[in-house]
Amino acid sequence: MAKEKEKQLARIYYIEQGKTAKWIAVKLSLTEKTVGSWIAKYGWKELRNAKENGIDKRIDNIKEVIDDIIEDRSVSRTTLNKYKLDLVKAQEQKDQGTEKAIKEQISEVKREIVGFDDAISKWNKTLENFDKENKVSLSNYIHVMEEVFKDLLAFDSKLYKDTLDFQDQHINKVSITIG
């Protein structure tokens, strides 16, 4: 019975928290071999990989990339505004050499901003396509939930009966959301 509790904790540490077999073995006073055998026997590595590479994680990664590009674009925009002020000063002072150099810097920053805009557009398109490709249909979702509820009934009929209202509300909510 004690091993069952350690196995459940090991599963959480490995799949949910990404800990290593060695770390888990030390933490739970087990051998690394025992933890390794559980990882192999119960497919924990595949579950962790699926979780780490899940749709939500990929979408979050794409959004982070977009945010980083937007931040870089903002810095470039601030630089551009500074150069424009410097250009006005150079024009007022009739310093043609400085004016020419600043105009070249302005052109370079404008090209940089266009590059950022292009990258943002492409990443947004990737995000949009990814969302379309990975959206679960309502019929597939209902099928999966019916299987879960059927297994719950076989596992614990009282619990199944106690969750009938929840099941109904959940399916209704999802059908409105996915619709």
C-alpha cells in the first residue's frame, strides 16, 4: 500500500512537475531503478511528452514569440522617434553631414520595423492556422466524454449518479463554446 502512494507521487513529480527519475528516487527514498521501471511500465514518458507538447503549450509558445517581436518593435519605434527629434535639430543647425547620417539611421530603423511587422503577421497567421487545425469538433468531444462517463459508471455507479447534473451542465457549456 505504501508503494502505491509513492507511485502516485512519483507520477505527479514526473509528469506534472518534470522531475527526473533520480530526483524522485531521492525525494521518495526509492531506488532509481524502481522509478525508472514505473516510468517505462506506465508510459509516463509519453504522457509527459504529450503534456509538454500539447496544443495549449504550443499556442503559448507562439504567443510568447509574438510578444517578444512586439517588444522589439516597440524599442525600434522609440529609437525612430528619437532619431526624428535628432533630425529636426540637425536641420535647424543646418548640419548636412549629421542630417544625412540620421536619415540613413531612420531608414534602417524603418526597415527593421517593417521586418517586425512582417514577422508578427506571419506568426499570427501560424497561430490562426494552428488553432483551426487543432480545434476539437463537438461530436468528437461528446464521444470522448461519453466514454469517460461510461467508464465512471463502471468504476463507481454512485459517483456516476451523483455527477449526472454536472455531466449535463458540462456538455451544455461545451456545446455552446465549441458549437
